[in-house]
Amino acid sequence: MKADSGLRVILNMGLKNSFLTALLVCLQTITFAQGKVGDAWPNWTAGYMDIHHINTGKGECVFAILPDGTTMMIDAGEIAKGHHNADARPNDSRTPGEWISRYVLRMMQPLPEKKIDYIHSSHLHDDHMGSAEPGKKKSAKGNYLLSGISEVGDNIPFGKIVDRGWPDYNWPRPMTGDKNIQNHIQFIKSQIAGGAKAEQFKAGSSKQFRLLKQADQYPEFEIRNIAVNGQVWTGTGDKVRNHFPPLERLSKEEYPTENQCSAAIRISYGNFDYFNGGDLVNSSAPVGAWQNIETPVGVVTGPVEVCEANHHATYDAMGENFLMAVRPRVIVIQAWTASHPNNSTFLRMLENSKVYPGERDIFTTNLMKETLAVISERRISPIKSRQGHVVVRVHPGGGQYDIYILDDSSESFTIKAVHGPYLSR
């Protein structure tokens, strides 16, 4: 019996108890929300949460449709030319910002409004926000170049952008000499003139990113701001503590790096938790050292189902203590060069006798041949996917989730693989 036929039978029987009502809604939603290998990506439906790790080969980008249809983008990078990096995906006929825009608009098809409600910029590096290198197109909307976030924001209206520096961009040092950041600032100022809002990321807050459509239907949903600029949530209310020492105690050469200042969030939906910390690092510093910002962030975040790998799983991230704290069942690596992931970091993420017990699956958007030359085929085999967009689809209520791999060689959005369902803990 087809699902929709079965639903009509139930309705005709007049069965009104809450269990059957919930079953009806569940079956009806599953009919539309599940896909199999070879299918085109099935549209988002209300109650589900989709988290897309979009692969352009040139930086990081996450786009999420939250349970009520609120939309959020985390970063949209475009590295400057000259890096030894992965091939452009789908190809180099368009810029990464154009490909991301087209991807996002496709995923917005079921939504009544084609708008990004929130842009969260984790930190101010080109592979997360775009570059202002010579030759970039100029915007017709303001005095800035189109790259990464600025190009997506030109193509798709957005409500609010949040980053670690607004409005002064002077901590821990003035950023006036960085052309990429100056381009970012000009983009934001132009968008504000057009009606958008900008805010500085507030560590500890659970109100800066909220459901905007039907929040009352999803009381079990929350986005918690964990850390930024060395301020780390304490786990109590919205209180934070300063992990970094006062700048006056440091020489300018010792000031925190851009990566250490990354903004980290935890998205929670029922029992499901997702962590994104930009390029947080431990800097190979011991636990307790202020340079190791990754560990205290992990401790207050706690266990999660899915963790986007910090700093692309390079040598100075995804440390033992962080992994012991967050214990992810799934790790997603947004990779764009041969050092993603680092050999030692990769082996550490798989370690289940010393670091944390249990199964874990690793998915990467790219795996370059140079990486394979360092990490042997035997060791790399636990990676569940080596190429493609990685999509987390969380079921209504957050009790379980699936991982889909979408073909990134075209805009067919064909499902290459399905993993799950995983049960949220």
C-alpha cells in the first residue's frame, strides 16, 4: 500500500488519538523527505532540518534550512588564486559565489520567500568570506568586489549578517590594512543602506539566531553561541568568561590569531546537536594554555551528533581533548587543499580506545591525490565519502538524522550515497 493511500484509510476510519495523528504526519512527511541513490535531492519539508556543506573546492560554506523554514548561511569562502587546492566544483565556468548562490536558490524552492535570514561569518579569512584580489567583478550595489559572501549577498537578499568584528573591526588589532576585510566591511555597509542588519557575534547568547517563522512549534530548538574572540560561554545562562589574557599583558606578536578568534555555535534540535567552530585551533598548546581555545570550547559544548571539523582538520585542530569532550558520531571535513585532513589529525579522529569510544563516520567534501600519498589507502578507507556536497537531514523532533552525499560535478543534485539513519543520543 502506498503511504498516501494508507493515510486516507486511517482518516476514513476516524481514528483521532494522538499516536495515530503523529503517525499520519510522520508517514506523510517521510513520503516527501526521503531519497535514495540516483534520485534528485528531495525538497525540504516543515519539521525537518537540512544542513548543507556546499563544496566549491575553494573554501567553506554551510547553508541550513531550520525546522520552521528559517534559513542560515555559515561562511561562503573563495580563496585567492595561487593556492595549491582542489579543482573547482562543478567547474571553473563560474565563481564560487555564483555556484553557492545557485545551490542555495535551488534548496530554497519549497520556501515561500527566497531570502537568507542569517549570514553567520565565523571569522575573517578568505576561505570563509571571500577575497578581494585584482580582477574580481565590482558590485553594482556598492563600492566592493564580488567574492564569497559579498557575491552571495548581492545575488540573494538577506536579513542579518553577524561576524566577530562589527562595527569597529579593531580587535585584537586594527584591520585597516587587510584588503579582504575592508571589502567585507564595504559590502556590509552597502547592504545596511539597503535595509539589511549587521551585528557583532555575542558569545553565550541563544537569542541572536532564532526561528523566525513558527518558533512556537519547535520549543526544543536552539542555536547557542559558544565562543568568539576568546570569550567562552560558561554553560550558565548567557554568561561568558575570557579565556584570552588582557592584551596589555601580551606583545603584539603574541596577540590571538584570526583562527583563534573564530565564532563557534551549537545548533540543537531535540536530542540532535551540531557544532561549527570555524577555524578554532589548539595551536599545539597544552590544556590550560590560553592559546588552546579549542579545548574549553569543546568542554562547554559537550557531546554532539555532527561536528564540522575545526580548521579543516589540519595539524593544529581537532585535538584529543576537544574530541573527548564533543565525541561526534559524524565528522564533516570541508577540504580544499592537500593538507585537509592532516595525517596525524585524521588518525586521531578515528582513535576509539584512547580518545573516545564508539563508532564514528567521517565525510569529506574533497580528498586530493596528494593527501592520499601521505595517508595510505588502507588508513583512509574509513572515510565514508571522498567527494561531494555533504548534507545532514535531521528528522522532525531531532531523534534521528541521515547523511546524504550529493554529486558536485553538475547541478543535478543527484544523491550519490545515503548513510543512516543515525539515532541522536
